[in-house]
Amino acid sequence: MSREEDIVKDVVDTATTGLVPRPVHGTFSPFRYPVFRAIWIANLFSNIGATLQGVGAAWLMTELTPSHQLVSLVQASATVPIMLFGVFAGAIADNYDRRQVMLAAQGGMLAVSAALAAMSWLGWLSPFLLLAFTLSVGTGTALNSPAWQASVRQQVPRDQLPQAIALNSISFNIARSIGPAVGGLLISLWDVSFAFAINAVSYIGLIGVLLWWRPEARAIDRRPILPAVAVGLKYCFANRPLRRLLIRGFAIGFSVAAYQGLLPAVVSDSMHGSEIDFGVMLGLFGIGSILTAPFIGRIRHAMGLEGILALGSAMFVLALSIIAIAGNLPQAAPAAFLAGSAWVLNLTTLNTAVQLRSPDEILGRCLSIYQAVTFGGMALGAWTWGALADWRDLPFALHAASVLLIVSFAVLRFLAPLPRLGEGVLRQK
């Protein structure tokens, strides 16, 4: 067993001490902790709602405009706030009670999603107004995400972190497999406003669980936001393993954004498909992620961080190449499954590696910096590949993303090698 999978077995996190017996170290062992289980279930339904909104917004944009760039900007608008505000959100997560931060973010996203549903139902949305709403929801996500991810340490013992992170990824990808099909059906039977309304309702369950949860207060070394951000930035970029993880996250995010950003246009234009076809493609993406996630620990132990990212990147290259030439759903379906598997291999591996190398007192900032860099790469990539598709065509942009992913991986394999298993991993004091 690697050092990352066997961290400090004799220390149990104070938030969960005495709640249940020490768990076995299986894939699903974090479910033995009531708080983690309740938050996971509530977050699953919230993720399904968010997926419904994402499907609705992406498909609505294809109906509002023929521009590939504006279609890809729907994906970018959901991630740009993480790039712009993520590091500040991390400082907030470290400076304040993380549960309260999550409650504020969830409440804000509930209000914005309800307004989006109403505006859509009234037929008042334009392309730029739709982007403004998705930017607003993305801002809520940027505020919520560092606090939510850092709070996992208050839900399970530290030696359960890899399993808990993988289960949270499974939750997200279950939503990706269920939500798109449901979203496509709702859009075809009703319209996108119904999907937006369900997303607004989905926040209520998670808000209720967060109100019920009463974690033990943690010691907070509160600092002004800007100096706190500076401390996080200095640590991440001075720490060699973390710095290399950030570089690799940006490079991967930039290239793989072509798949997420251009998929609505591929289904609508190249495949001449419907919203149901779009939902099926997204659902297959989620299924690929779900089936792969339980094996990440074994793959990481067998191949190391570099090997698992090589495998994921190769799968993404193949997926991009397939959808670039696909003319119908049966031809494109394998690409969606491959992309889902590659997505969870790459991003779950990077997320876990960052968490295990970040001190608890600045964990929120380290996670937010990682997300800002990785999702910033996705946002810039989505805009770039959309512009390239408008300049040439969709296949050209997708093939270009494949080539860049191959070249960047080969170059960074030597310039910014990933840490070896156990390198830079912190032990709990």
C-alpha cells in the first residue's frame, strides 16, 4: 500500500472521533460516517440539478445563436469565476466557518437559479443574458467549492480522504449520467425553464443538511483576505510538488475544454442531433466516469501519478479524434464514454494529490488555487477552441486540441514531472 493510501492510521479526525468504529479502507468506507453520508446524498441531488441546468443552458444557446464561440462560452462562463475569484474564495474558506460559507453560496445559487427559471419561462433571455446568469451561478460555485472540499477533513478521518474524494467524484459523475438524459427529456417535453426550476429546488436539500450539521469548531488563524491569499500563493508556487501539479492541471484543462465546450455544437451541427442525443452523450460521459472512479486507487498505485495521467490523456485524445469525425450518435457514443473515464482519471488524481500535499490551515487556499489554475485553463481553452471552430470548423478545432494535448504532455513530462507516490505528502500533526 502506498504512503498516500496509508496516512497516519493511528490518528482520527476530531470531527468524527467516536461516531463510528474505525472503518476498513475500502472504496465505500467513508459512508460509515453519518455526516459524510448525509452530505453526499444531498450533494448528489444538487449535482443532478446543476447538470440539468448545464444541459439546458448549453442547448438553449444553440437555439439562440449559430455562433460556436458563444456556445462554447456557456462552458467557459461556468468556470471563469473559479479562475477569477477562486483564490479569494479559498481565503474565505480558511478565514471563516466553512459550513457558513457553503450555506451562503448555496443560498445565492438558489436565488440566481430561480431567477433564471423565471426569465426563461417568460422568454426574456438573450445569449448575453444567459451568459450573465451562468456566470453568476459559476461565482456561487467558486465560493462554495474550496469550503466544500476542505470540509471533507471535518467529515472523515484523514486516512479516509482518498476514498472520500473518489466518492465525491462518483456523486458528481452519477449526476452526469442521470442528469443529461433527464434534462434532454424535460426540454423535449416542456422547455428549458423546467430544468432551470428543478435545479433551483435541488439546492434546498443540501441547505437543510448543512443547517443540521454541527461540526466541531476548528482553530482559525484569521487574516485579512489579500495577505491570506498571498500566503496561499507563496506556499503553492514555492512548493515544488504542488507547483508541478498546478502546471499540469492548467495544461490538461486547456486542452480537454475542447470536448466540453464544443460538444453542444457537435451534436447540433455535425450530428444534426436533438436535445435527447445531447443528453445521451452527456449521460455516457457520466457512466464512463462512474465505472472508472472505483479503480483509481489501484491504477494510481500500479502506474503512479505520471502513468495515470498518461492513460487519461491518451483516452482524451482518442475521444476528441472520434467526435471530430462522427456523423451520428452511434459513431460518437464511444467518445463520450472514453472522455468520462479520462476526465475522472485525470482530475480526481490531481485533486487528491493536491489535498494530500496541503497543510490544513491553508487547505482552502491551496484547493482554490488549484481550481483557479485548472478551471481557468478550461475557461481559456473553451474560448480558444470555440474561436478556432468559428474561424475554420469544428473538426479542425477538435483535432488541434488533440495535438496540443499530446505535445503539452510530452514536453511537461520532462519540464514539470509529477511527484512520485508519497513525495511531498504531509502527515497530520
